Amino acid sequence: MRFSLFPGGPNMNPVLAFCNMYSKVFFWDLSRLEAYHDATRYGPDIKDHRPAFLNPFQHRIRGGGLMARVQRGASPTESSSSLNTGSSDVQDRQKENTGKIDWDRSVKNWNRKYEMDSPLVNIDAHKEEIIKGFTFTGRYITWSRDGQWCVVVGSTGVFAVLQRWAPR
């Protein structure tokens, strides 16, 4: 894998970028790693002292839900009352979890992206981009001076120009 480091600038965090042989580019915001490390000094209460970029996972019901799938799979000869048998438990659990924050899941996701305590554990990328339409091996990455643009040069004469993700 080839990599490049944007050192940061005014209102821009330093970013590490890697490219691989499957047209994929990975980005890590190094300031977020430091901020997470500082937040974890509070121990298990990171949810109370979390940086703004750590968004907790929140349960929600998607359109249709389980009942729509059950109804699509039902035969025309079944009565509507047989479709509802035993479904109130599932619906009650969905309503109970809707809007609730799953802190355990959130902390696990954050640890995969930001935890630096073990040097032998991979840190998931903060952002991934796939260059669609071409399969190439990334050979070189460079940044514009202002950090807004990242250029990936690859095998077979392919290159990609990527714009930095927008701040939230």
C-alpha cells in the first residue's frame, strides 16, 4: 500500500491516506485519534465527555418493518388475523428500541475507529472511497497545498482527483 500525509493547516486536521490494489482509498483524521485518546482518560464515561464527531448509534424503524415482509410472504388464503398472531411482541420491542441510543454498540464502533492502545490491532478508516469504473493499484497519493484535493495515481495510467470531505 502507498500512503501520504497531509500535515494539516488553518482549520484543517492532518489526514493520513492509503491506497490499495483494489481501487480503494482510506483516510484517517489524526486529530480525531488524539481527541478520542484524550476523551478516554475519563474511563468508561466517554459518552459523557465525547467529542462532537462521535455520534452515538440510535435505533430506528425503517419503512415497512417486519410486518411488511411477513405480509408480502403470506399466501392469499391466510386470514389477516393469522398474520398478526404473535407479532405484537416484535412490534412492542421495535417501539421500545426506537429512538434509544445503543451505547454499547456506539463505544464498540468508536473503539474500532479511534482506539490506539494496542499496536497490533487495526484501526478502521474514518473515510473510504472506491474509484468506480476502473480496477487499478494505487501507486502514489499527494495533496494540494490547501488540503482540499487528494490525487491518487495508479497503475494502467489511471488517476483520481478526490475532494476532501466536508466538515460537519
